[in-house]
Amino acid sequence: MGSYSSKGTFEPDELGALKSVFDELTSQPWFDASEEARESFAKYLFETFPAVTFDPVKHRSIIEASARMFYTRG
């Protein structure tokens, strides 16, 4: 997911949950498969959900809606 520096420190389970959502959504047929889209989406996740704020159950639908809005194949 690139090298992005956050103000907090992610716990392994937080990173795992973020990666799981990233992997799931970027593998969907509607997701733009370009490297630029994947990198931008990863950056969005880190910027929107800094360490200790991400709740995969609570935020999953918001993340998918954003991904569909901004990263759908053209």
C-alpha cells in the first residue's frame, strides 16, 4: 500500500482490517485496475482512517460507496 506516514501507529489488526477491505474492493470487477487508482485508494484509506479510528464493521459501507464513486472503471 505504499509508504505513507501517519500521525499514529497502526496496530497489526488495524492494518490487517484495512488491507482486507482494500483487497476485497480492489478485486471487484467495477474497480479501476490501474496502479494509480489502487495507490490513490490506499492513500484515501490511510488519510480518512488514521490509526485507532478504523472500525471495519462501521466503516465498510462508507468505504465501498466512496470506492464506487471515485474508483469505478470508466
